[in-house]
Amino acid sequence: MSGHLFAGMSFRTTMQVKSRHHLRTDEIDTLTAEIEHTTGVALDADAYELVELDGVSYNVVLADDNLDIVRFDDEPFLTVQGANRYNPTRSVVTVDAGAISFVSNGADVMRPGIVDAETAIDAGDFVLIVEETHNKVLAIGRALVDGDELIGDSGKVVESIHHVGDDLYSFSV
């Protein structure tokens, strides 16, 4: 099955909507502030709707009906689609052309494939995995080491948790 969500967890093939409701103004303010702080993206939508899903450990937030935000353990972050809709400036890890097919298929990121990474990233942070040629986001991952340790010769340094083509990417409400 495609997709990873933390160690040993994966997306279900058919995700079912458990509930949907619009977020309150204070919830929207908190959500958008967190997204801007972690990614540098200032979301600008008229409506935000929380969609709770059955059988998975995350929820999604639709921004003007776009699947732009995912909440892992109540921590909001951009989806691959959301990141590609905006221009994230923080939490970015850039990979070379040789890593594209692997990362796009859900592989974890290895040090030799990384050409640039923010030193402000801390181990445990969500990161946007971007390809170097067109700056397209291929995946969302969780850093396993601090940003200044991401570039090097060997070792897995980012765990992939959401990528192009996985069930979350393909999900529609």
C-alpha cells in the first residue's frame, strides 16, 4: 500500500468521512498562524472546514474546498497539494533529481539525495521535501535529525509521511 504515516502506520485505501464542520474564527486564527510560522505561508481562504476521517490518525482541513492542510496529532501542516499551491519558505528540504522517483513513491529521504536544507529544522519537525529543478513539493516528512545534520554521505534523515500519489493525495471529499 502506498503512503506512510509514522512508523508502521499507513493510509487506508478508502478513507471515509466521519464528520465535517466549519472552524470558528479563533480556530482559524490559530491554524493559520501555525502554518505561517512553520512554512512561511500566509493562507488566505474565506472558509476553513475540518474533515474528520474514520480509521486514520489524522484529519484534514479544507481551505475554500482545497485539501491544503493536514493535522497529524493536532499539529497542522500543509499537504503536498497545499504546499504546491503556495510558495513555502520554511521547513524546506531540497533533493536532487536522483531522489525524485524514490521520494515521489514514498521512500524516506537519505542524506546523499539532499542538496539543501534549512539549519533551523529540528529533529521531529515536519518538512517539505522539494525537488531542486522546479521547486515542486514531492512529499511531507518528519525530520529525524536537526537541519545542520541533514546533508551528508549516508543515512536516513527524513521519514516520509505523505507523498504525491498516496491515499491522502488522492483523497477527495
